[in-house]
Amino acid sequence: MTFTIADAFYDALVVPDELVTTELDIEAVRRHSQIQIALIKIGQQLGFRTWIAQNDKGIKYQNKRLVEMEGVVNSLRDERIISAFEEAYKAALLIDCIWFKNGKLMPAVMEVEHSTGVTSGLTRMKGLQDALPPFLTRYVIVAPDEDRDKVLREANRPQFQSLNVRYFPYSAVEELYSLCQRRKIRGVTEEFLDSFMEPTLGQLEQPYVVQ
């Protein structure tokens, strides 16, 4: 049996009216939320706790708010990696997804960009990076496959190069989600997780030129 993101949610997803704006219609918000749910479920399988952006907590899936799902972080104050640094705590509140592990590791900081500009997500992640001491993690843009060129272009802007961004296309999210549904994965290595994400730095056919 083949699983896709669509198997995760769709009829059971309820988006509050206040999250729908003229800039982002209901279908775009639903797709964004679908991907967040998939990342939560992947995190569950890989033994990660998942932070969901503060302003997305009201979204409901299977009659539960996202914050009530298994493995979802209720408060960033509970994650000392972040809460020990007040500016980092403030910066992290609106990050779409953050994976935590064992109270000591932060495997990935992820911004889901669907029908919106990539720059805003990169800016939020850069703000978090600047507020933390040097720390090993992945800064990841999760976006549709057709947005690859845009992600590479924006991630290679000089102000974002320190993030060493990885691109996690929707197709790879679906592939990993499907694998997690079909197989009970254990002992995941860093190399395994990285195999689903594409490095962006230096991947432009022509170097980024400041206009």
C-alpha cells in the first residue's frame, strides 16, 4: 500500500478563519498545514519532539489542536536549548517547525513556504541563528518541487549564506512520510536524514550577484 501526504489528513483538517487572509487563501493554508502535520508524524517516528509555530496552534486535525498531537512541544520554555537564550526564544516562536531530540539536540529548524516568498522564512531562521551561540543544526526550507530554483536563488543571497540552507521538497517529505508509515524506522543516522534534503549553498548554475 502506498501512503502520501493526503493520507495524513485532509478531511480531518480544520483551519481557523483568522489564518486565512487575502494574501494566502484557504487551500494554500491547508496545504501548509498538511506539510506541518506530515513533519510532526515524521518526527514522532524518528524520536523527535516537534515545535509548531505559535500562530498555528489553533489548527485542528482529527478533532485535536496541533499542539495536542503526540510529540508536539507545548511550550518552548520546556526546551532549554532555546529558552536559555531569551532572544532565541522570541525568534523561535513563529518558526513553522523545529525538531528537538533528547533535550540536547535540535536536528532541524524548518520553514514551510507554500505560495509565499521564501525570504520571510529565511529571515526568521537567520534571526534565530543570530540569537544562538554556534550550534549544530539544519536550517531547512520546505517548499514545493517547482519552487526549487527560487529556493536556491534566495538561499544563496549573501545575508543567508551562513545558514547553509537545505531544501526539503514536498516530494521528499511525502517519500519520508510514506516510509515512516510503512516501516517502523529506528536508529536513524544523520546521513539518512540528509539524504532527503538538498544542499543549496553553491548550487546555483551562476553565482548569486548582488543587484
